[in-house]
Amino acid sequence: MHAQLKKQLRQQALARRDALDPQWRIEASLDMAQVARDIEIAPGMVVSGFWPMRSEVDVRPLMFALREQGARLCLPAILDRTTIVFRELVRGAPLVDMGFGTAGPGEEAEVLDPALMLVPLAAFDARGHRIGYGAGYYDRAIDSLHGKGLSPRLIGIAFDCQQVEEVPNQDHDVELGEILTESGLRRFPI
């Protein structure tokens, strides 16, 4: 039942996102990058972002603004059907096709453990619960980091139109402490 409801909510939220004007999405993504000044970054702090696919928020301006504040950037790399790692994004290094219409650093890039993660999502609710794209990559990656004794700061990235009434959550679902939309950065108690 949870899976079917999540699938339905995901489809509805993504349809609303897909219907947004492409030019507006670009402008909103650029505006969202302004929040970088409100995110404290220690020099050398590892921040994971993602290469946008389809109608996602383009977090590249935000990522590059965080780099200007001293962050080391990384992007997810899909290793197999269940696992992603985060490889360092170095200026000038080639990006390779990661599948799903996205790109990332190749195998020669250093694997890093992010202290701050910009997390893509399909839908979210007012409690900070998210619905991903259904493959569970981020839930498992975050669980793996927790297994190493790490607790990265998690900021979900979405447009306001992706908010739903309530996400049916399960024990293995990762809750987000914050979500960034074009309306600003929202914080949730975890």
C-alpha cells in the first residue's frame, strides 16, 4: 500500500514539476543559489550535489557558489543497481554518462564522504519526509554514511509544486533536516 501511494504521489508531483515553464525553472534555480550565503561551509568541507536530469532544479549554480566558499564538491556515481558513491568534482575533469540522463566524475576521481548533501527528490511534505525516484540509492548511501559514524547535513532540493499533503514513510526512509525550494530554506526538527 505504501509503495503504491508513493508511486502515485511521485507521478503527480513530477507531472506538476514537468509542467513548470523551463525558463522559470532556470530563473528559480539561479535564485535558489543565493541561499549559499546562508549555508556555513568550513574550508574543505565536502558537499555532494547532483547533475540535474529532466525538469529537476539545476543545483549547479548553488554548488559552484558553495565551491566559492571553500567547499569540495562531489557528485553521485552509480556503481551498480543498488549502490552509489560520491566522486570528487574537479574543475576541468571530464564527466561521464551515469545513466538516467545524468553525468558524473569517472572512476579516476577520488571517492569522498559528504558532510553536506544536496538531495534530489520527487516529492516532499511539511514534515521533511521525501519521496525519491524509487530506486533507494540515496537512502542506502545515507545509511552507509551513518554506518561509518557520519551524519551528513541533508538538504532536499525541489520546487514548491512538489510538496504533497503527507508522505507515507517507513522505518528505512531518510528524513531531511532541511528542504530548499524557490521559497527559501525550510528547516525541520528530526
